[in-house]
Amino acid sequence: MKQVDNYALLKANVQEIIDLIVAKDATEATAKLAEVSEQLDDILDHSDDDDDLVELSKYQVLLNQLHQKIVALNG
């Protein structure tokens, strides 16, 4: 899969997590976050371009922030 496809998929999946958080569906958001984190790890494992690694690190930070939001939803 091309990097452009990976980024498009990552972006769509992150938006889905955000939508689930807004809907206060912590269970589904947690499941989707785990799926996207695994996807991101897989992309990182196959990437050696510095620009890609910088871009992907932004997604890592965003996923960590979304995880904190999900934890806050759970009280």
C-alpha cells in the first residue's frame, strides 16, 4: 500500500475515533483506537523515510491525546 493511501486511511480512522468520543461511545472508541494504533505501528515498521516518520509521529501524539479523552469519558 502506498503511503498516501496509508495517510488517508489513518486520517479517516482517526476521525472515526473522534466521532465516537463525541458520541460518548468509549467502548467502541477504545476498540477503534487499538486497531488504529496497531495500523500505525505496522506503517512505522515499514517506513524509513524521515518525512514519513515525522508525519507518523504526529499521529502517535494525536492517538495518545485521544486515548486520554477516552479515559476521561470512562470517568
